[in-house]
Amino acid sequence: MSDPRYYIKIFADGAASNNQDAEKRIGGTGVVVFIQDSELPKGENIFKAEISNTYPGMTNNQAE
């Protein structure tokens, strides 16, 4: 069986600043999606999407 030609890589993370102060706390999340073709040079992507947002009052655990 050979390797598949296309690869999908997804990276996600979340964090919050001022986590201990509910009035100042703000959380954020981010996701990056890559679709790669094994026949293209390494590091070249067919598709790349970056999605992020911030949320007032969100804790670091909620963001994760």
C-alpha cells in the first residue's frame, strides 16, 4: 500500500489573558488547516485557512 497523495493537517490552540480577573479576562482560540499534496515541494500547500476569534470573559480552560 502506498502513501496517500493528499494530507490534511489541523492545528488548534486556545489561551486567555488576565485569567484571574473576571472583569479583564479575555480568551482566544485559533485553528489553522493545511491541505498538502505529496507531489508538491515540501512546505507548499494546496489550501491553507486560518480561523481565530476572541471572547471576553472566557477562561483559559474554556479556550482550550
